[in-house]
Amino acid sequence: MNERTAFKPVDRETAGTLSAAEAIQYHYDNETRFFSLFLDETLCYSAARFHLPNRAEPALDNLYDAQWAKIRFHLDALQLKPGARILDVGCGWGAILAAAVTEYEGRGAVGLTLSKDQRDHIESRNLKGVEVRLADVYEAELDGPYDGIVSVGAFEHFARPAMNKAEKIEAYTRFFEICHKNMMPGAFLSLQTIVWDTPTFEEAKTWIPETVFPQSDIPFIDEVVTASHPLFRLEYLENRREDYILTLDQWIKNLKAKKDVIIAEWDQEKYDFFEHYLRNSKLAFARRKNALSRFVLKRR
Ligand SMILES: C[S@@+](CC[C@H](N)C(=O)[O-])C[C@H]1O[C@@H](n2cnc3c(N)ncnc32)[C@H](O)[C@@H]1O
């Protein structure tokens, strides 16, 4: 086994003591090479967009095209003019930042992440106009106003498992206040997040994978709407659990195809942990515990 990459899953008790940055680094700083073995070439680590609205059958049949459809969905939602500057809260390995300055003729794209591996990867790409900051959106001094903001797959980390509904809404409200303060009037915020589809708050609590994503809880749709409504007008909402089922199918397939490589370069424990978590995630969507929402919000 390669000592530099030893992976030790945390227990529940330890998971509950991690800071926001430690919790993110525990999951995401498992080496960019490792994630590249099961993600597609865009390195998007969030649901792709296989479906068009109001169509049961997927419009696309491969992950790469569906990830690009997702990237375009969010950037189109911002209705950017050439020379625009955007902020990506939770930018991952930078797919949206890169597209913003190339395909969308953006002047600048600033990404926030709490993962050092992701920051290093983006910096190594040397993309003109792209800047990545290792910073917590709740604490960073942001240099707005931006012409648009995207946030894909980060909202899932903004609430803590111990929070009740009112506390979650308060945490989300603070996020929307930060975005509002750093956007031009009338600008768009395109937000993608996993949501609870369980009928009750209590049932959702039993499904929180605290040792996979420590210090995280995901929203119910009504919590996002309540928290954003005073500052943003809801322009569009889609809710497609099938998009995540198809994405996870492909990630699981890719991971299994690289099983020998992963065990040789890291160890069996790391492989088992990730396979188990990806399978359980798929189950949560298949059993309608979770769904996947995209909100397009216009700053009031
Ligand atoms: C599931 S990844 C999604 C990455 C990327 N948007 C994508 O779709 O591939 C979650 C991202 O949110 C970031 N994140 C989570 N909480 C954050 C916070 N409080 N401030 C800044 N970034 C955060 C993580 O560092 C990571 O980049």
C-alpha cells in the first residue's frame, strides 16, 4: 500500500467534531487522480443533466455529454453578457470556471473551494481569467458585485446534522444574504443541490451519511424557497432524481472497472468505502429518499 494515501474512514463521534474545512478535506482531498478514475473527463462531482424538462426518457446517453449539458444549463441560466465576471461557490475541480472564460467569453471566473487538491488542480491548469480561492463562503471577504453566481453540489454542506429546521433555514438565509450582497441587481444565481424527498424531517435524519460527508445535511425544497424568497425571485425549478441515478450508475461502473488499479495504488479499504457509499447514494435516490433540484433565482 502507498503510505502517502492511506485512507481511514472516520467514526461518527470524530465526524461530529470536524471543522467545515476539515470535513471537506476528509472527503475531497483523496487525490485528484483517485477521483479521475471514476468521474468523467470534466471532473464534475455532481449530478449530470441527462433529462430535458417534462420528458421521462433521458435525452443523452453518456456521462460526459450530460455533464456538459449541466455546465451549460447553469451558465445559460446566468444570461451572461461577454465580459461578465462570475463566482462559483464550491467550484470542485473547476469545470464551470473553465467553461465560463472559454465558451462564455467571460472576463473572469472566481471559484471558492475548501479542498486543497481542487485548488491545486485548478491552479495547475493556468486558465486565463480563472482564480480559485481556498475559502469558506461563510467567512470569505468576497469582491462582488458579480454578474452571476453558480453553486453546484455545495449547498449540501451548508447545514449541520444537529440543526433543526429553523436553524437550517437560518444557515441557508445567511448564504443567500452573502450572494445577494455580492451580485448585481437583477443578476441570476443558479443553484443545484440534492434535496430530501422523504415525507418527514425525522425520516431524513436517519439517512444522513455522517461518516461519508461529515458535518453535512441537505435541504428540503421548502427550506431553500423559504430562505431565498426575501432576496431572490424563483424563476425556474426542476427536480430530477433520475439525473443522479444515471450519474451514479456511471460512477459505480467506472469505479468497478478500476478496482484493481485502486487496490494496487491505494488499498482495499478505500475501494470498499467508495463503492459502498456510491451504491448507498444510488439507493437513496432509487427509494425516493433523495431527489436532485436545480433552482434558478433572480436577485431582487
Ligand atoms: C460535491 S463538490 C461539487 C463541486 C463542483 N461544483 C462540481 O459540480 O463538480 C462540493 C464542493 O463544495 C465546496 N464547498 C463545500 N462547502 C463549502 C463552503 N462552505 N465554502 C466554499 N466551498 C465549499 C467543496 O470544497 C467542493 O468544491
